[in-house]
Amino acid sequence: MIALARPWMVLTLPGEMRVLSFAPHRPGFVRARRIVWREVRDADLTEHFDAKGWLAGALAAEGMADAVAMLTSRRLDAAREAREDGAFALATVGLGNAERIGAGAAPAPPRGWGTINIAVVLEAGLSEAGLVEALSLAAAARTRAVMESGRLIAGGPATGTGTDCIAVAAPFGEEDHCGLHTETGRALGRAVFAAVAAGAAEWMEAFGHAQISP
């Protein structure tokens, strides 16, 4: 279930699940019942702003300290979702902070709404190893969607942003494999690609003409 009341968006999981993420709040392997987005303004994220500490305090004030939580300056009502058999993806997509993996250049100043935050919920029970593989597939699907979006930076197509975040949730299980030869892996890839591609297309239509880095 998704509850949107800006500046918060809360994805309530079917029950307590194992979640793997590199979210700023409760990263790594944790048990959680919610994955949360907190919308901020670009102007809020100053160089010395303690984003993790501030987010922890804001979540505690809302009674959500136990959630896995991410920050975005993309409007939460621009979130896009996609569902496949056994997999659900919810994504906010901003490409102002776009980067190209392996380019090696110094990061350019972000322009516009600048990050991609993705939550994936799977029906299949996975082990920690299975969740690691699932997160890698979500990253690959994100990368394909960004590369096909038309977002260009110096050196070629963007592959993501400098501040992307992915969280994958699954029931507790013993399945170690979630690759592209598995039904779960294929469904995950399709759902993440569809959600990110839809969000990227909307961002490009609104801002792409003015956001191509020199």
C-alpha cells in the first residue's frame, strides 16, 4: 500500500520483510515493514547539512524510526510504479545529478531534481545472498532505463545519478538465486525497468532540453 502526503511517501510492505538497501536511514540488511521517501528541496541539501541525522529525527517525530528511508528532491507525486508477476517496483526519478559510470570526471554541480530512488517488493522468499543478487538486477534495470532515456552528459549517455538509492524487500527464505534465469529475477527486471523508464521519460520531457551537461 502506498500513502502519499507530501513531503512523505510511505510504502507499507505486506508484513515484516528482510530488506537490503543502501538507504541513508537503516541501510544494509534489516527487518522492516515500511519503505519511506522524504521529499526535500535542493536548497535544503547544503554542503554541511547532516542529512542522515536530520532524516533520523524527522522519522522519529513521525513514529517511523523503524522504516528504511530515502531522501529525494523529486516531487513525490511524480513517482511511478510497475507490477509484474511476483515483483513490484516504485520509483522516483530525477536526472539532474546524472553521471556516467567509469567516466572518471569530476562531478558537475547538480542541476534540477537529481536522484533515482527505487523500492522493490518481491513475493519469493530469499536468503541474504538472494537479496544481494536481486539488488544487482535492480541496479542493472535502472541503468538500462537511464541509458535509453536520452539523458546525455559529457562522454555519452548517463547510466544513473551520483545519489541513487535502491531498497529490495522479500519474505524471509532460503533461496540464494535471483538471477535473470529465474522467474523472480526476470519479473524484478521488468518491473524496475518499467517504473524507472516511465519516470525518466517524464523528467526528460519536462527538463531534458535544458539539462544536458556541457
